[in-house]
Amino acid sequence: QVHLVQSGGGTVQAGGSLRLSCAPSGSVFGILRMEWHRQAPGKERELVASMSGGGRTNYGDSVKGRFAISRDRAKDTVYLQMNDLTPEDTAMYYCMMRIDHDVGYHDYWGQGTQVTVSS
């Protein structure tokens, strides 16, 4: 059983930066896709950033130019660098990894980490 462990997050003032990390609890065969989502109270979950296994990235319109998804292949870790944060970025952030297994793939989710941006 694979578990994704998230770290980072916390409280920061508007204009500040934070970096989130997400890694599987053990070694994995292959990571096909990585995503960061967020959900603010009373709102639907939103896709923030994604990266394919080949490294292609996509970002939600609200974070383009401010957030960056990256990957450390040696550590099987995905990061979300968040810059120029605003109070509208306040949310619970979740990572997702699509992991390849011998008989197919499965999507795994992290436990979530709170990001709070104060004005």
C-alpha cells in the first residue's frame, strides 16, 4: 500500500512564499502523473498544477506565473513552489500521484496540508 506524505505549508503574509512537498512512503515502480489540488472552505476542489511523467506542466489560471510544480526523480518527490501568495490562495492543498503498478495504475492522494495567507 502506497501512502503519500505531504510537508510544508503553514501561515504566511500576503506576498510571501511557501513550498509544499509530496513523496510516497516507499519506493515505487513509476510515477505517471503528479498533481496539486486545493480546496477552500465552501468551494469545490480546484486543480492547481500538474506534471506528466514526461515533465509537461500545466497550471490553473489563478496561479500561472506565481506557482511552479517540479519533481526530484531521485527522491520520487514532487514540489509546489508558491510565490506572491494572496489571501485567495488560502486553502487545504492536496497532492496526487498516479503510480504505475504491474497490473495497471492507481491514483494516490496525500493527507492535505493547510496554507493560510494573511493580508
